[in-house]
Amino acid sequence: MRNLNGKLDHVVPGDKSFDYYRSLVLREGFPLISLVVPTYNFEKYVGETIDSIKAQTLDSSLFEVLFVDDCSTDRTVGATVEGIAGIENASSIVTRQNGGSSRTKNYGIRSSRGRYVMLLDGDDFLEPTALEATLRFMEQNPGVKYSYSQHRKVDSAGKPLYVKEGYDFSRERLLNFNFVGAVECFNRELFLEIGGYRDVLVEDYDFALRASEVLGDGEIARNPQVLYNHRLHGGNKSEGKEVVRQSAIDVIRDSLRRKEGLVADVRFSPDFEVKEPYSCFEWGIAG
């Protein structure tokens, strides 16, 4: 088997043979996992993103990569096309008009073909075993419909800062803060069932909350491996802006109304027991 750098390797998911997974691909006619990479004005970072995909240990016949650009005004598209040249399972598309993060993700996922969908923001990058470990986790836990891994925070130059604390899943905890983030993999049926990403500022948080409304115990699970590197830079929208906090409050309130039937008073809680600097909330029944 060869990875995207043409190097021989022997990494296969789980205890099953490579031939077994290849037979699934041949039988279904689709890759097992689709890596969807939304981009917007990430010319400075997308090269490192592509390099991390080329370095994946999972055999390239088992996955596809789809870059989806939201009408960047810099050379992101050009850099992407140049970077993925020669990678047979990678492609690049551009949205018809700038529509924001949620619409870009939805467009990319609907254009993909894999049984599972994994997202990678175009300014972040993966650990070499990310796809292999994610596919292994999903296949070895067939009851899981939605998984999330732990991740590392890096600075704008890609230098490691710290590993973000991980938490096992509970809806109660999720209603207090988003510990899932963009480090997620889910099956296509879940995406279709909940209608994809909504056009809100905290679309990843909203997606996780809506998934928790329809999935039962054990169907959302944490993969404890550190597989993803989240880059902190001036363009991040998740750096504590008041409008983002308000969006989080709105999606928590909406989720409580839909799932629990509660009209809730939700507020930002800077003193919450989990020391998240900008994204912890508490709530109670309104009135």
C-alpha cells in the first residue's frame, strides 16, 4: 500500500485487512471517508493543510479529499489547485457566491461521496494518522454515528501551544460549552437527518447540539487521540467576540426548546467550573 507521498506503509484500520476495506470501496463504488476542507482567504496556511493530507498514513484508495472555497479574494484557490496536483483522490471546487462557513460546508458535504464525513478547516492541519485513526474508531464502534477527537492548539506559524482538554460526551455538558468544535466525523445519514449546518456564527456548536437531540446514548463518542491542529490567528471568529457569544446563547436556547421543551434563560458564565475563556454558559428555566 502507498500513502499520498508514494511511500510504502502497512497501516490499515483496526483488525481488519486492507483487502476487506478495499472490497467495501469496490462494492459500494464510493470511498469510505470524505475529508471536506472549506477555505476562505487561507492562501497563507493552505499549503500546510495540504501537506498534512499528503502525509496521511491511510491508504489513499479509501478516502477522498474535497476542497471547497467560498470565493476567496486572495490566491487560496490557485495555491490549492497547485498543491493537490497529482493527488488522484483530491479535488477543488468553488462556490458560486460567497455564502459563509455553513453554506460552504454543506456544499462540500453534498458534493462528497464517502460513508463518513470528516471536516478540516483550511487554515488547520492534521496529524499523519488522523484519517486512519478516525476510520478505525468509527468501524470498531459501529453504534457511533458522530465522533470527535482531541486537538492541539498551535500559533499562527504552526508552533504547538497546548493540547485542549478533552471530555467524554454528555448532552448536559454540551449545553454548558462546546467541547466538540470542528474536530468531528459523522456518518452521512446524520447529516441528512438534521439538515446539515445552519447559517449561524457557531455552526459547529449548533450542529453538535442538534445531533445530540436525535442521537441516543453511545451514538456520540470522543476519540481520545490528538488528531487535529487548530491554528490560532487574527482571522479566527472564535476568539471571544460578543456576537459569537450571543450566537451560542441563541443555539443553546433553541436546542433546549426543541429537545427538552424548555423556555430557558441562557447567559454567559465567565466563572464556570471548566475554564474556557470565552464560551461557557449556564441556563435555567425562564421566568
